[in-house]
Amino acid sequence: MAYPLRFVAAALATAVLCGGIARASSHSDAPLIKQDPQANLTDVYAFVGTKFNDTSKKVLNVFIHVRPFCEPGDGVIYDRFAHEARYTIHLTDPTTGKTFLQYDFTFSPENAGFKNLDTILSYGVGTEVGAIQHVGDARQNYTQTYAIQRRVRGGDSKSIATGLLVPPANAGKRATPFYNDASGVAVSGAATFAALDRYTKETVFDLATGESSFAGLRDDGFFADAPGLFDLLDPRILGPDGHGQTGNGVDGFKGYNTLAYGLQIPLDLLKDIPNFPKVGVYASVSRPRVFLRGPVPDDANEPKGKQEFVQVNREGNPLFNEVLVNLRDKDNYNFSSPTVDAQRFKKYALAPEVIVLINTVFSTNFQTTNRTDLAGIYIPDVIRVDTSTPPVTLAGQAGFSRLSFIGGDTTKNAAGDTVPSGWPNGRRFGDDVVDIALTAIASGPSFKQIFLLGDNVNANDEVFNFVFPYSATPHSGTRNTKDSGPNKDP
């Protein structure tokens, strides 16, 4: 399906100039971080919207998913944030990747915060037995909390929140009924804040400094036939139409949850970033260089004194480290900053091996070298957002297209220019970043003709919410979309 489409070509060219064309998923991007799942970033979302409790206030939504393949039924403990890790949101100069504002999230210990240690249950038994009615109540035995520090470049870190509650995992309709419908399946797609489930509403916090925050388990919102892609490009990813657009692929992420943390940031807090109203966004996770573990109740497992932190993972554009960067540099990428991308990792965007593989398997003739278009997209590896646009359309709303501008889903910035509503102008939940990236690979570097190419998975297995935290309700441990047999969703 090769056809000329001047508007799409122009939009792709704009995307290259604005930066970023493939910010997808990074579930298994490097050898070392694969061994540290609680610090393994999977997705970065960033888009313009409105404050959860005041639609007259425009904000930048930044939401980060971490810890791939959380099994919803993984009792007795369920997944928690690592308390010794530092989870960071970076707001950067979009052209250099240099951080000018950052938010550090830190969490309470995974082995403290229990009401009752004489039980095997984290949820359903604390000082009472029964379903959790409210976050932190007597039935929620374990409750994790978190703090946030904000740092402006050149200044010291300042605490802006402490003791914020993390909601319980979705154990199922008996322990956490307010996540689920009568059959025990997670309910999502809330159109208003009032329509969100009780546990999520009770853990969205309006901070005194103007930001709003959330942290907790959510549905993994990434969708792709990753198993087929990494089996030497199994031909099933193209499907009967030959271009991977039928939606008959296998979503390798359905039914799984992730840990998530995020903010709504008022735009006036970003105005000192160079090149504002355009901003760059990426995430990182760091751990103490030296860390000793000890038994409870010994406090030997707490960091002592001033700690030197080492970055162990980062993500802006997905697919970049996971699909483009070669094995020799995958861990090096995770230890580095976007400011070095042009010197150290640009070569992988200029000549990606994945294009050679596509040509080999499917007998195509896509350009494999001198891909300056892809280098302009991925380097530096930050998501670029034009914050001068109105709030963007969301998945499920009229005018939304999973293909963003390729599907005609555009908006206007303050200068009157037409820009994508979704990726690569930020990234929304529901943007089909794999199909957009494959289309860019197939159509560049000239973009004289647009060749639609995809992986045959066109939507997430859960609907997203229309209000912060947007990410879909976490799957139930006893009823979720990857289960077969009697527990499979109707």
C-alpha cells in the first residue's frame, strides 16, 4: 500500500525537526537491567491536558511505567516499588537533552508498613478481616508510601511531598472490590475523576506546590506483537493485508500490570526551560552505589549516611535501546545521559540493523544506511512536547487516531502551525507507536511516499481512563485478559 500523501510527509518532516518518532516500549532493553525488574522502565508518556480537578488549568501530563510483566495474581506479596531506588522524571531542553527540572520519587520499605506480621496476607487481613474499603484501612495490611523532591538546575533538591499513599494491588473482587465489576474484571474508561475507582481517586494527590501526583500498579498500556517481532520477524506481524494493519496479531503484553508514577505539572513551572514552550521529557532510575541488606527488624538494609546514586536505567524514545542499539552498548546507554547521545549512540539511528532484518525477511528494499531522518528523530533520546497546543484528544474521543498525524489526528500550536496530536508530539496512551515507527522506517528518508507498515496489534486490551492518571485500572489477580479457561474475560 504505497501511496503519495503530502500532508503525512510534511507531518513526518515536522516530527523529525521537532524530534522523536519512536517512543514506544522498553520492557527488555539491556542485559543488566533485565536482572533488576523493579528498576526497569517500560514506557514514558507525556502530553498536554487539564488538571484532574480543574479543567480550566492546562498541564503537562508525565506518566512513567516501570517493572515489566507484573503478574496480577502474584500473591502473597505482589509487586512494590523498590524503596532504595530513586525514580526520576526529567524535564529537559528538547534540543540538547540537558535536564533543567527533575522530580525524584522515593518509596517506603517493601518489608515495613505492615499492620500485622502474624498473617500471610498483604490484603484482606490487617487488624480486621474483609474487603478493603479505603486505602490504608484496617483490612489493607501493607501500605507503601512515597515522597517527592523537586530540583531546579543549579539549585538544591527540595521536598514537596511526603507520606503519600500507594493504593493496594488489585488482588480480586473479594479483597479489592472497588477496582472490579461484579464478575471480578477490572473496570476502566472513566470519563471524569468522580467516575474513577475508589482506590485510585483516594491516591491522586493535589500538592501545595501546584503539581498533582499518583503512584501505584496500573495496566501495562503498551500493545505490540513483540514475541513475533523478536522471533526473527515472524511473518504473522504483517498479516493477510501484507502491511500489518488488520489487528490480528498477538499482544504480548495483554493481562499484565506495571508499576507507575507520574505528575501533572502546571506549565508555568516549565517556562524557564530553554526552547519553552517545547520541552523534553525522559525518565531514569538510580540505585545507591553501595547497599547492604539485613534481616527485619535490623535496620542494616537502610542506606546509611550520604549515598552516591548510580543511574541503572533510562528511557525517552522506546524501541531505541531495545531495537536499535547493539548489545555492546545497551548497558552503556542506560548508564548515560541524553546529552551524550549524539556522540555515542547516533550511529545506531543512522544504520539500524532492524532495517536489514526487515529487508531480509520480507524482501523489501528500505534504505539501511545514512538514515539521517531517524537520527534526527532519536537523538537526543527525549520525548519532545509542544506545550503551546490545546489539550490533545485522548483514545476513545472523537477525532483520536492510533496513528496520530498519519491518521489525520492533528492540532495547532501557538504559532498556528499544524502539529501531531500524539506521538511524535509527546506520547498519549493509545498511540500505536510501533506502527508509526515501522511506517517511518519504511517511508524514509525521503517520505515522498508513505508506506503503512505495522505489527497487527492495533489497541490495548483495556480501555484507558480519560482523566489523570489516564493509565488503565490494574488487572485483577483472579480475572484478567491473558488468562484462559473459566477466568478469561467474557
